[in-house]
Amino acid sequence: MWSPPPESPLDVTNSALVPRQYRRVEIEYSKFGVEDFDFAFYNRTAFSGLETHILNSYTNALIQAMHYVMPLRRIAKSHITMACSREYCLLCELGFVMRMLEDAKGINCQATNFCRAISNISTAATYGVVDYGQDHQETDYGAKIQMFNRFIIENIKSEGNMAPNNPSMTPFREFPAIGTIPLISQLLSVDSHSVTVCSNCKTSREKPDTSHIIDIIYPRKAPSNEAQPPSDFASILRNSLLRDYSLKAACPSCKQIAVQQTRRPLKLTELPPVLLLNASVHNADALKYWQDTRTSRFLKPFVGLDLSSEPNRPGGITSQSVDLSLPYVWYEIRSLVIDVRSEEQQSHLVSLVKMPESERQPGANHTWYLFNDFTVHGLSEEEALSFPGQWKVNIPVPLQKIAHIQQVPAVIYLERFGVQDGFDYSGLPTKIDASILCQDISLSMARDNSQKVHEILTPDELPRPGTEVAIDAEFVQMQLEETEIFADGTRHIQDIQLDTHDSIEDSRSALLLYKEFQRLEGEQTFDAKLEEIYRAGRENNWKPPSALKASPPPVHASPGVPFTTLFPRSLSPPFSVETLQNQFRAFGLDPTFQTPFLHMSPDLGLATAPYTPPRTPMHSSQISQNQHHHGNRKNYHQPWSPR
């Protein structure tokens, strides 16, 4: 585990070293997985980080960069209120992650379902965006995240397309047949025409040209007898938008091989409210543009673009503030994904975000934040936009021979200044249709309706704020079953719900446990009761009383599973009383839940009515170690065991 980071990421004596808070961080696993890892140590802000122990979690940085682009967040959150029929929908999963990050208020989150969905989309392999977790030193995550950037925009554009009924979210933009324009296109697309002129016959031809992502094109070094092209960020961005280039090809009109000059002329009104850039450096010359000098920085908070000047003339300015007296279109840098690569470490992605005003905390000292997976730190604007000489880079593997591998942005989000209040969100759905909870829906293809034991909720029974809701926390085998042979030859097999179980029963049992906790807390006897349970467990060597007999019945055939079954080892669970108290208090819901419950085993001292035993499971082949449950943090994967 690495030590706490310094106050400033620039506070290092050797500039070739990557500052602590930018370095790759790993979760230290115990025998309990990540459940007892102290994430709070790495994040003391009100903004949540994302955990890393998941395949495709290299996308964490881009998720955070997208999350703080507020119009994009509104689109994603609106989509999850709709009845999306796709089995794997990135916009659905992005919306759920964004809602989770919004509600967590600094508690670490997981993008498990989002990352899993990536691997299940057919075009993922074509784009090369699946990370198989092989952790090769040569993996260039800067290039990979830019390819994923293109992959996710293409997918969420189509997934969120409600044509011909797309609402107009950007009334300040002009679109023909607005109902056919996807919401993502309204937000990001640069819509224009490419004009190509033949140098031989001077014939010009046009074709439609739409881009959602702008690839930064760095200027080539001019011959010694020509003026060098402008190399500031505004001019490079302007030229990347206009895409002025030439090539030799056959002219369709004159049929001659001649130079074809192509340009995409743009009007100021054709620029989108959000500019999305892929900004990878491809060679050492391009790398130099990003490096700060003693007198200037490549990036500043605002950039003003001038689309009327020629490519060899300055294309605008970068500035600390907006000057509306100039005839420019102004953009503000909102977020960046940057690739940190040192000579010793693998390529690693972090994001830098300028908090929207609606997200800033009263009295906060910072407006910029660094998201390094589950670590989050505030930093100054100067630190966020500076690229000092010897530790920031995003260059291909063959160029790693350059001294002191460094870091530059891979993805940049810019928001157009002055249009934030012009968005119209009135056409976006915001409320979930709760009637789905009153429908009898089953994923089973061979369901026997005669075996149903549940009743469908009525509209007046739907959960409301304050309703206590119990969740089935499953125990799924992650190791081979344990078999004990007794003196008389009988066997005791610990097989907690290997094949079948009743989720309704488990959920009600969980709620009963919570209510018992509330009762004991009210009587101020919870600590004593918990110590009593621990003491009984130690006295019985953490085995159920039935297991101590010569011929014990199987666990699933006894009336319920005693608490001590969950502690099969010879030592006490390492969780303190305070830790378990905090787990119970996390429920924090007060009003009484009126539904009748299925009561638990007398072993727990909670039974007040006859007990109905669960169905006897059908034993099948053992579950292999890699067939574990990938759920959210409420799921516990295996019985506790000592460290």
C-alpha cells in the first residue's frame, strides 16, 4: 500500500518520477476480497472514485470525464427511465453508473456491469477495446482509451436514438428534421460539407461530412524557406476542425492525376455545444507542443476559435478568461483523460475534471479534481493544465526510447461557453414507470406457475421513501465443498444453497435479522448479544451443534441454517463489533414494513410461528472456483474464514 500523496503533484525532487497521486494504484486483497479494504483512506472528497478489480476497468478515467459533462449525464440518466430492450446497452449501463456516482457522495463505486457489457458487444473485438487483464507492460492504454472513446460514442449514439421522436435538446442549433437527429449528435456532432478542388480543372465537389470526435492533427515541420505554421493549441484545434489537406488523385471531372485540395469550411453556428477530442501524440515532434516552457503553457482554461483565417495564420487564442469582444467561439476545458507512463510502470490512465458549478461544494478549496480510479484529490487549475517537461507522456511503444517517458492528454472534453442555460431538457423522460414492479415477470423459460408462492405487488404497495426493503444476499460457492467423515462413516457436507434457493425466504430472513438488530439496539444489548454469539461459536469450534453429533442431518434438511454455520473455521471472524454495527446501521430505514414474513429457524431465537423448511436442493456437479457471483457490493461470495 502506498503512502499518502503529497499536497501538490509537482512536489517531487526528481521531475522524471511520477508523483504519487498519479501512479497506478492497486487494491490489496485479503481473504475477504475487497470488503475490508479502506477505500476512504484514498478519497476524502465528496466525489466518488471507481474500483479497479474488474476487467475493462481501464475505462474508469473516461467514465469520470464523461460524468461531469452535465448534458451528457442528463442524456444517460434519462435513458435508464425508458424500457430499453437491449440485453447489453452501454447507454443503460453508463446511466446507472452516473446515477450511482451522483448518489454515492464520495463512497467508492464499481462499474462492474458497464465493464461486463463492453465484452458482450459484438463490435468490441473489432475496435480492440476489450482488456483481457493480461497486464502486459507494452499495453498502450492511451491509444486504447481513444479507440474506446470512438467505440462508446458510436454505440450510445445509436442506443439513445428515438427517431423519429428525438426531442430537441439544443434549440440554439439548426437541424433539418430534428426528430431524426440522435441526442448525442445534437450534443457532439460537427455537421458540414467537405469541399474538394482539383488543381488542374478547378472543379469543386462537395460531400456531407459529420464528425462526433475530432482527431487532433499536429502541424508538420515546414521547409526552411517557408514560414512555420502556428503551433498554439487554438490554431492546432482550428486546423483539426477544418481539416485542410491535399493529395494526388484522379479527378472525376478532368480524369487527370492532379493535386486535390480538400477543406471542411465551418460556420461558427455549426460548432457543437460540446467538443470531444482525441488528442494522442504520435511522434516526438508532436510531444514537444504539450511541454511547458518558462514563459508559456500549451493549455489554458479557455480557448477562442477563429474559423475565418487561413490555415497558416493564427486560429484564435488560449486564455485564462473569456473576452467576448473578440469574434471567436469560446470553449472551456471541462475534463481530460491522460495517460501516465513511466519507464518502470505500465501505461496508466487518470482523469482531470473541472467541477461544474452545480457540483461544487460550499467552501471547497479546489475546482479541479484528479480521479485516479478509487483515489480522488483536489488540485489547482495551474497543476491540472500544466505539463512539465519530464514526467507526462502518451506516445506509442516504439518511441519509448525517448528519455523520461511522459504524459499528455488522450481525450479532452470542451464545453461551449454561454450555451449551458440554453439546453432544453423538457423532452427527456425523468421518471421511471413503476408499473413494471406490479407485473409478474420471470426470466425462467420453464416456469411452473402452479408452484408460485408469491403475490404481485399492487400500486399502493410499491416502495416509497422510508420503506424497508430486504435484499437476498447470496452465498455462492467459490471453492470445493468441504466433506467431513465421522467415526461411523457418515459424512457432513457443507453445501450452502449450491443449486436452488428461495430468494423471497432469504430476503425476509435478512429483514428479520435487521429488525432483531433494531430491537437489540433499542434495548442497548446488541454488543452483548453479538459477543454471546461469538462465544458460542468459539465453544463449538465454529460448527453448528448438529455437526458435533455422530450422524448429523444435512444442513439443507434441518429447520433453517444456524448462524454458526457461516463460521466453519477454528478462529473467530476478524470483524469487530463496531464493524458489524456499521453494516447494520447502513440500512438506516425506519418506518415499519407491514408484510407478513416467513420466520427463521429456532436456532436464532427469532421464531414466533411454525417454520416452513426450504426445498431440498438437487445436488449437481461442484462449482468451479471461477464461477462466482459478479454482483454489486451487497453480495457476499463465501463464508468468512480467518486471515
